Amino acid sequence: MIKIGASILSADFGHLKEEIRKAEEAGVDFFHVDMMDGHFVPNISMGIGIAKHIKKLTELPVEVHLMVENVDLFINEFEDMDYITFHIEAVKFPFRVINKIKSIGAKPIVALNPATPLDRIEYILVEVHAVLIMTVEPGFSGQKFIPIMTKKIEKLKNVIVENGYDTKIFVDGWINVETAPLAVKAGADVLVAASAIFGKDDVKTAVKNLREAALKALNKDFLNKNLDSNKDKQVKHNG
Ligand code: DX5
Ligand code: ZN
């Protein structure tokens, strides 16, 4: 089942309560809160206070996406969060970070910038709840999806399946009705979207369209795979 996370970055900050309510009613599965420090990325977004406020406004899980240099400094602030996402590019000792996140009762997610190779996370893959593949450079909403990221998702999915891991794949960056099917076909399990949800006048229809586009791609892919394996069987049988 594909899950959808609503990224608060494109919400109307003057009406957070209503924005969250609308997204909940539209059926999103969780909220994604982008935190930036002006160093790791050239932007500053929400801080600890807003993340905690959002957590109080919803019963749904909240994921904090840390786009910051000093990850260690912030983890302890987030013990009420469900998922804490850190960037592999920002940490020297990922096992230490993962253990710290687990010790406060949250689930660790490791994020990769578009140009960061998958080798960087080979040894921590089994330790994290999920890998978040950035499909744009981090820092801003409303940027263009980087098409070659589908190859990265496919490659990661293969590693996960081959090893029998339970690690999920999140995608974040210009995920919408056009790009979600590409990401899902490549193997993404969870879609994070800002503009495609909060950037729309009708949030309910936006989430519905996004979910339908993703599910259609998933089913089509499933059908194709089955047809292919049936074809194989036939060939083997005939041969
Ligand atoms: C980008 C953030 C994303 C952003 C996505 O740095 O990590 O979560 O909110 O925005 P859209 O969906 O508009 O690309
Ligand atoms: Zn994000």
C-alpha cells in the first residue's frame, strides 16, 4: 500500500490548524516537516517550536526532515515525533545517530541528496525504518523532479528485496500526479508532497488524484510483472 505524507512547507503558515485539518480529511497518512538551518541547505524553514506545535495539532504521525548540519544538536528535541529523518551527507557517525533516534522512541530515516550514491548507506540499510530519496536538491519546494532518480530508486529496491530487508523507500521532491507513477513503478513505498497537496485549491481532490495515480501505476506494474512471469512459464513449458 502506498502512503502519502503531506509536506507542510507549502501550507499556509497563517492557518496551520485548518491546513492540517484539510489534509487529514483528504486522507493523507502523515505529516512531513522540513527543518532547515541555512547551512546544510541555502534556506531556513520551520524550527523546533513549529514542529512540536504541528505534532499537537494532529493524531497522525509526524516526520521531521532535518536538513541541518548539526543533526546531533536537535535529536533530543524530538522525542514526541514518530520519524526523524537525517541526511547521510551531514553525519560522520550514522550508527550513533540512528541509536540516538531509537533511544528517544522515534524511527530513524536516512535521506540522500540526489547525487549521493547508494553505497553510502549500504551498512546502515538494515538499521533504519526507511531511506528517503531526494528527487530534487533539498531546500525548496516547487523544483523540478530529477528523472534519473528513478534508476536510484530501482537500484535501492533491488538491494532491499535481495537482502530481504523491511526498509521502506520514501521519495521527496516534486512528487505529483505525473511523477508519482514513475517513483512508484521504480519501487517507492511512500510519497512526500508539498506543492501537489497544499499548493492546490482543493486539497481533497489533490490527495485523491495523487493516490489514484500512484495506485494505478502500482497495479499496472503488478499486472505487467505477472504477465511477464506467465510468459516465462509458457516459454519454459513449450521448450
Ligand atoms: C525540499 C523538501 C521537500 C519539499 C517538497 O527540500 O525536503 O519536502 O517540501 O516540496 P515539493 O513537493 O513542492 O517539491
Ligand atoms: Zn522534505
